[in-house]
Amino acid sequence: MTDQAAGLRQWAAKSKSVESTPLQVDSELEHVVVLGLPALDKTQALRAVEVFQRWAEQGKKWVGDPNRWRIIPVASDYPDLAELVKPYPRWALWIDQDLDSFQRAYEALKAVHRAQGPKRMIALNPPLQSRRGLLSHVQQVAKAYFDIDLLVFSG
């Protein structure tokens, strides 16, 4: 099987906001594994970074300096997902506005559950226009089917 993240690691090594190697943990940084992105490319990963920047600008103090957050984009079918659980306790689920977003979110939640991943994840999303129902629906599915608390923050 080919390494799905090989290309991603190449450009991630050049980016301040995306972690380049999944098993290197720097205690000065806030690492977050992000599942559910439509693609594992720089553009999609940077969209996740923008959410932390937006939250910091809105005064969410827990975010701190958004430049300290490092995004680790991972595919839901990543074969070693369980190996990421211990070194990376912070996980997030990307929920977008496209028609396939719910399916990607569901598959990611199922994968986290199978990997015995975290029981709490943050929902990351672009500014949604009247899509609050989607976030609530994914949040309910996460709890009811996978026993995962999906934290949804306004803004």
C-alpha cells in the first residue's frame, strides 16, 4: 500500500501551520489531527488553520495564539489511525458546505470509533450560511452512533 500522506508531508514541511510528520510531537505546539477534509492538500489544511485564526480573532481565549496550532490532516481510511491516538490527544472533524460533507464526517467518526480514538472532538467548519442544522445533525450522529462528543463552537 502506498503512503497516502507522502505528497502532503512534502508541502507540509514547508508550512508553519501543518504538521509534516505525524509522530513528532513538539510540546510548544498545539497539535490537532483533522479528519473529514475533502482532500489532503495544502489548500484544505489551511482552511482548518483559518478556523483557529477566526476563533482567536473572535476572542476565544482557549485558542491562544493561532500560530501555535499545527494541523495534521489525515484520511479516514489511514491504516495506522490507532497509532495517532496516544501522541495526539486533540482531534477535530472538518464539516464543510458541500453535498458530500455529511458522508465524509460520518466516515471519519466511524474510523475514529474503530481506532478507539478520542471521545471528544472539535468541529471545524468554514463560516456556514444557514447550515447550523448540518452541524447539529453531525453532532447528534457522533454521540448517538459513536459515543463521541463533538464540540461545536459558534463563529
